[in-house]
Amino acid sequence: MTNNQAPRLFPTLRCHDAERMIAWLSDNLGFAEHFAHRTAQGVQHAQLSIGASILMLGQAQQDRYDALVGDLSGRRTDALYLAVDDVDAVAAKVRASGAVIEMEPYDTDYGAREFAFRDIEGNLWSCGTYWPRVDDQ
């Protein structure tokens, strides 16, 4: 079965410094700015692309959505996963940027190579060679 629909799931981030985060994600993980709406208060909404995927982000602000998200420094259970071709190269680049490596690169028992880190805003990411696709069924 082939699924040619556009993606429906778009991770979103609220950032303390959205401009800095856009630059960091571009420089270190290869994201490209697809769209951004900027005002005097900062980046209100940005879409960053990597391959066919889009990550949306914006500046944290005192609005109804931030009230739902809660304190950005509080307990978090979310994480982002990014499929990459070369885990060790990405880990080296992320480490050189000053990001905190939470788990060094390792080989999983299901044949992937992965590592985990926190970006400059403290978000938890995992990167790995495991790359599931909807049309693999």
C-alpha cells in the first residue's frame, strides 16, 4: 500500500529565542527556513523543512497557547526523533555546537545507530538511522 498524502503530523516548539533556534537547527541539523512570520515581538510562526518534514516553531509569549504548553523549564515528557544518514557525523556537529549529549552514539539491538542530545532550548532529541515510512507496510 502506498500513501502519497502530505504529512499530517507537525511537531511544534515554543522557544525562548526563536531566531537563535532557527539558526541553530539550520547550522547543526540541516533544517531550512521554509516560512517565517516575524513581528517586533519576534518570530510568531516559522516552518523549517528537512526533506519532506516540517518543524513549526515560534517565540514563547504570554498567550492562550503558552498557558496550555506551560513553563518551558518544567517537567517535560516530549522528545523529537530525527532520522539521519550518519549518526556519528551529526553527533560530532551537535557536540561542537555546545549541545548536551544525553546518550552517546550506540548500536541498538534492532540494527539502528542512535544518540540523544538537548538542543540550545533544552528540548530532547534523538537522532538515528531507524527511518520508518508509512509505505513500508
